[in-house]
Amino acid sequence: MSGRGPFAGALMPSLLQRFQPLMIRVTTLICVVLVLVGQTADVRFAAFADPEGGYDVAVIEHLRISVPSHGREAWLEAERGSWEPWLAQQTGFLGRDLLWDPETEEGTLLIRWSSRQAWKAIPSDQVEEVQARFEQLARDAMALPQAMDNPFPLVFEGELLPP
């Protein structure tokens, strides 16, 4: 006799099966943390550095806009139909991140540029044209009258630099 109760033989495989996905996630998280903690800052930022010692990202355009929870999907749809394809065509554009804060009901846009010069070289009339398209798509998605102002007004505009 092994000293285990009658249910131990059936219970143990069931518990292992039940907690296996959790154990895998925890183990993966621990490995990632150990890798990041064990590296120097130079290694952690190497993914952003180019071979000549500079950074691929020279500047990040940082925008915050008001996005109420009921308009979140309309905001994303309007972004996909206006800014996303237009930015992809711009010289110096490297990518962007769209984030949403449910507490403040604000969208944060982090737009990465290869240089401040490339970003600022874009004519303002082109930006205004894309912004008008964005606002039109947003009003359409929210079934708002076209005469209404921007449903997602700008709250903050700034720029960030890499370390």
C-alpha cells in the first residue's frame, strides 16, 4: 500500500490537468522577469538601437484624446480608416500604438518617427485633411450629425524622446 487515500490516485491527475495552463503562464512570466532583471540597460535597449549607436526612433509624437467608453470602437474604426493608412505612406513613420484608459476615458496615441524633421516636414494642410476624414468617419460610426464638432477632441499634444 502506498499510504495515499483512495481518492489520491484519481485526484492528482485531475488537479495537474486543471492547473497546467496556470503553471505554464506563471513559469513563463518568471522566466521573462529573470531575463529582464538579469540584463544591463544597454542590452534591454539594444532592440531599439541601430548598428551605428543611434536609435531607430528619434522622437515619439504623444497625443491624448477624449474617448468615452461608448465611443471606443468608433474611435478605433475612424483611426483605421483615416490616420492608419495615411501614416503608413509618410516618410519617417515607424509605427504607432493606440491605448485606452478606462478611468479617464482617454485614448493615448504614441506615434514613432525616425526624425523630428521627417515628422514636422508634413504639410499642415495634409494633416487637416486627414483629421477631417477621421472626424467624418467617427461621426458616421457613432451616428452623429456631420455638423457636430470632433467627437474625440484633443486633450494633450507633446513629444517624447528615447532614453
